[in-house]
Amino acid sequence: MTAATTASPTSTAATPGQVWTRARGVLAAVLVLVVAGVTFAAVRSGTNHGQLDPRSAEPRGSRAVAELLRARGVSVTVATTLREATAAAGPDTTLLVAGPNLLTRSQQLRLGEAASSAGRTLLVAPGPAATTRLAPGVHTERQEAVSALAPACDLPAARRAGTAEMGGLRYTAQDRSAVTCYPSAGLPSLVVLPNGTDGDTVIIGSPVLLHNERLDQQGNASLALQLLGSRPHLVWYLPSLGDPSATTDDGAPGDGSDEQAEDGTRNDAAEESGFLDLVPSGWLWATVQLALAAVLAAVWRGRRLGPLVAERLPVAVRASETAEGRSLLYRKANARDRAADALRDAARTRLAPLAGVPAHEAHTPDVLLPAVSARITRADRDLGALLFGAAPSTDAALVLLADQLDALEREVRTS
């Protein structure tokens, strides 16, 4: 009995073990970065807050001014919903609205009603829509750069503070009782609008005044403490996306759904905040680390394992096949100009030694043409057009060019 043996086919595919060996280093590095990024974000998420947040010690946070106010006996309360802000408003309270442009039309109208009962309402860089609803009679003008500006007004707080870093959005007030200070390019960037009682509404065109990193510059600290510390209580309202009032409509007079949707989704002013301010910085750093790891992994995997080595081709290709293949490519691309250049270049290279011209002068018309002309009998032939002329416009003209070059070479060779 004869036993038949069958040879097992040979596979070039990597085995699971080989794949794991190659990939485990990259996977381990990515896992470490992910764990580190998540841990870093989780640790910082409880203490890191956004721009103009009185709990934030970041450069653009406002913890410094909040601590200075507390040291002077002013209570600072953070409100993240409209209900909290309106409930805390009162004659002995300063209500600071850190993001009036983030409020919907309905929220702005409700806040305007509550602000009329507050002792002071301070709006930080309100845009056109927010200014119209929260400070009637005041209009927002074009933005200017923030710089050190003089008060140029009789407001006691501004005169005591002196020069401060103001600017940003500028405003015009129709009410003659309004006090305008810190003009930039002719228009004020701070407006104090009395509300008819003992309270007022203060508008500043830039949040730079309240940032931790700028509080010690010029008279910023003095002006901020006077504007925010005039009452014993300060309510710091930070509008949030999770506020239930942002998705409900209280049916305020003149409240259209289309206008509300438009005003609720756009930022009316050219504020310095943006989408990235809503993302905790820990997650941003984790994303940057992952991107860097991906780039390094790509560079590592794409590196060359040593210098290139010249290797002989396994198959020898006949010259006629190469010429035919190139001609077919030229024809497919309709590249008569390149085909003509190749024919003329080869013809000049072969004619040069036959005419006694050095190889480096083979493609110089002033040298090659007189030497070739001396070896032919027909003087009426235009050698310049034949050897250095323009590209043929048709396939027939290209074939004629090739025939004429062959005839010229035969004539020079037999002369």
C-alpha cells in the first residue's frame, strides 16, 4: 500500500504571534499615553475652570480679583443658571454677567427684568443683540485693540484707577445721563448707565481687565475692585450650556422662534472665547499627546532599515520592447512633443561624432548645424527645423520627422 503525501502550501502571511510581537510595542505606548491623558484630565477636571471663572487660577481666569474682593468683605457667589442669577439679584448685589452673548433671546429678556432690581449689573463685552436687550439705549460699535487708555471722564472709580487696559468693543449711549469712559478711537469702552433707582448698569468692552495675568497691569486691579466691590454681595453669573432655561421659551413679548434660534446659537461680539474654552484643558493636552504619539509611531514605522541596495532585475527586457512600450505610452498620452524631443535628441547624439563634433556640443545649434551641413549634398534642407524645430502637430508629421531624421543620419554616415 502506497501512502500519498501532500506538501503543505507555504504561506508568506504573518502569523498571529508575529503580528502581536510587532504591534505590542506600539499598543503599549498608546495605552500608556491614553491612561496618562485620562488620569491627567480627571485630576485637573475638579479644579480647572474656564475663562473669567472666579474659581480659575489659569492666566485668563478671574480667581485673583475674586480673592481680593473677599479680602475686602465682599461675598462672591458663582451662578451657572439663570434661575440662580435672578434669585440672587437685589439692591445690595452686583450681578456680573460673564457671557451675555451666550444667552438666548428669552434668557436676555428675563435677565434684563431681574437686573433692574439689582444694585449694579456689569456686562462683559456684550454684543449688539445683548446690549439692546440688557442695556436699552446703548449701541455696540466696531471693535478696537485693547491697550492702556486714560479715563477721560468724571466717574470716581475711573479717576482713582487712572490708566487701565481697556478697549475691545466700543459703545454709544443715547441717554445723556450715561457716563462714558476710556475712549478708544473716539468711542468709549466703558459705559455706566443709571437705571432710575440707586442702581446702574456697567458695560465694559473687554474681559482683559478681569484676567489673572493682567490684573497687576496699569490700574486694572483698582478699576476692577471698584466696579465689582460697590455692594456687599457679588453674584458672578457664568452662563452654561446645561442651563434648562436655554432650551425653554417663556413667551416674552415680541419673541419670535426664528430670531431666538439665531441669537441663541451665535456669538454676537468678537469675544476672545471660543469652542476650545468649553473643553477642559486636560482633554486638550491628552489629544495633543496622542497626536504626537501617532506622528512618532508613523516616523518609527516608516524609517528605512539601512541604505538602499542596488539589485539586478530578474528579467532582461529587449531594447525593441522598451522602445515600443515607451512609444505606446507617448501615443496614449498624446505626447507628440516629448516623442519628437526624444527622436531629435537621439539623432543629434549619433550625428555629432559622425560630423566631428564633441559630445558636449552635440545639442548646440551653432556648432552642430554647420558641421552636419558640410557633410550633406542638399543645401536647401532646413537642418535647424529638422534637428531643433517645433513639435509636430499630428501623428503623420511625427512619423515624417522620424523618417527625415533617419534619412539625414544615413546620408551623413555614407558621406
